[in-house]
Amino acid sequence: MNKKGFTLIELLISMTIIAVLILAVLFVYNVQINKGRDSKRKADLAKLQRLLEDYSNDYECYPEDLEANEDLAKFEDPINSGNNIYYYSVSSEGECKKWYRIFATLDYDKDPIIDKIGCDATNCGEFNYIVSSPNVAELPSEPSEFPPGTSTPTPTESGSTPAPPTTPTPTPPCSTWFTCVGQGGYCNVTYEGAVGAVCSSNCSFCAARACKAWPDCVP
């Protein structure tokens, strides 16, 4: 009685099919993990919005940073490093902050919400998701109130003639950078390209709004 085993080609084909199936399962699993983290981010930011409105109702201003009280300070990104943070930004004008923006990064970059809210490199920098106070579109803002890398055009009044384009004056390279992100809430010296990095001659001009002892520097 002849017993016929698998040939080498049949074994290779079987192993290839198994490998493809394993990769497909791992890909789907990774996508679901990313979507799970994104769901937590969206839920966190929705809760933060409600808490910030409660804070505004109590104090008639939004807080300078998320260290204002324990309820706000407990929220952090599931990864909480690099661009996976909750970047809180408020108006640079006056002590009473009348609006806020919170930038975040969703892991699943094909989420339809990203295109829907228009959070691209132009207005969100290296982030791709944003929530804000209800009045944020009604108030003026400065470029320093956005994450590094964004470019926010200055709006013109209705019916006015836009100013002709001007040739930008080249600026010398920056020698010192400061950030508040990942520094325990303080302004500290950092490097160009770091999260929240701001070019300045001293830390009193640090634009990151998470500084709880701003403008004091950490040696």
C-alpha cells in the first residue's frame, strides 16, 4: 500500500497561506486596538469639554491649564508620549481665558472624523483631532495659540480688500527653544522640533499653556 506525503511545494504553499492568514489577523487586531484607544480619547475629550464648561460657569473663565483642579488633571492620552498627548491651548490675551482648544492624535488615521473636522497640518500641526469651547470660532486668535507647525491665516473683514502679498523677511536661525510639554508643568529648555517647542530668548515667552509656574524656568 503506497502512502503519499506532502511534496515540498505543497508544504511551501500551505505555509504561505498560513502566514498570510496570520498577518491578516494581526492587522485587523492592530486596527481594533487603535480604534479602542481612539474611542477612549474621544470619550476623555468629551468629558473634558463638559468639565471645562462647568469650570467656566463657576469662574466665568476657562483655566490656564489642565492642572487647575484634580478633575481636569486626571485626563491623559492612553499612550501619553510624543504627539499622543492632550495639547491644551488657550487665548494668549489677558488673564481670563475666554476659549480653549484641545489637540490630540488618533491612531487610526482613516477615521472619517479627521476629514470631517478638517484637522490637517495647516491648522492642527502634527495632531489630527481637536475639540474646543463652543465659542472658539467667534473669537480672534494668535498663531502662538496653535501647536508648532501650524499656519493660521489672518481673517479679513467682510467687504474689505485683502492686502497684497509681501515678501517675508528672512529671520536668523533660533538658538534657544523652550517647552512645557512633558516637563512636569514647567517651562524648560528643549530642542527644535520637540513637542510644544517655542523659539524664544528666555522662557518667559514660552507659548505652551501647560506651565503651572509660568514663566519660571527649570534649570
